[in-house]
Amino acid sequence: MLQQTNIDIIDQLIDLLNDIDLKVYKDTLQPLHYSTVGQHVRHITEFYLCALSGHENGVVDYDSRERNLLIEIDKDFTIKTLENVKLQLQTLKFDRNLILKSKFDRDEAMEIQSSFFRELTYLIEHTIHHLAIIKIGLNEVYPEIIISKNFGVAHSTLRYQGLGIGD
């Protein structure tokens, strides 16, 4: 269930990437404090890669993610990476205990008990949040780009509004 929800959200992102030009993907958007769609997509993608790595090694450390700039500038590479994330999510059917490492505003990393399913739950909300930010930036700068009304909207909001997830 959690895996499929994440896959569905990643599919929304891949659909958007297929619909926008590379120029749009790499353009600095003033409403987003001059960040790019690509930077937000990199951030989303790397969080998934961290969670998947954590499932393998038992530790999730979002602060120490790779920050692969190729994801920011190469849509094709990014789509392939996201498709690979989806494949991995499909194969991981079991939960496992994890340690979440985070520094917050400290010099030393805190270690917090978590689980893979808890991190997948977090990634749903984290990804939707960034999709909403991307949607705001694109709507302001590129209003001609048609984005689904449900793109970047939380599932709980869609249920509250009586809308289907795929509407």
C-alpha cells in the first residue's frame, strides 16, 4: 500500500517531466526564490534514494545524500532514476527497523528509531509538498503549462474535498 502510493506520486512527477521542456526544467523561477524545478526534483529523488539505501543498510541519513547535479539538469537521466526507484519500491514488500540520522542544528547527528514504512509515509508528504511548490512556480511563470488540479495535493485533502486521487 505505502509502496504503491509512493509509486503513484512518482508517476505524477514523471508525467510532469515528460510534459515540460528541458528549458523549463532548468529555468530559475522567481516565485521559488530562483530555484529550479530540477533542483526540487533532485531533492525529492535523493530522499527516495536515501530511504531505499536505508532499507538495505539499516540507516537513513537525508543530510548526507549525494546531491547529484545531473538530476537537476538532465530530465532523461532523472526519469530513468525515478523509474528505477519505482522498481525498487515494487520489490520491497516488508518493513524493517531503521535508524534515522539527522543533525538538525547540531554538530552531532541524532539517531532516531524509525522504520522503512515510516519513512515511506514521510516521503509521501515530503514529495507532495515539493510537488505543490513546483506547481506554484510553474503556474506563476509558465501558466500555459497544464498541470493536473490534483498535482501536489495531499490525499487527505482530496478525500476531504470528495475528489478521487486520479481526478
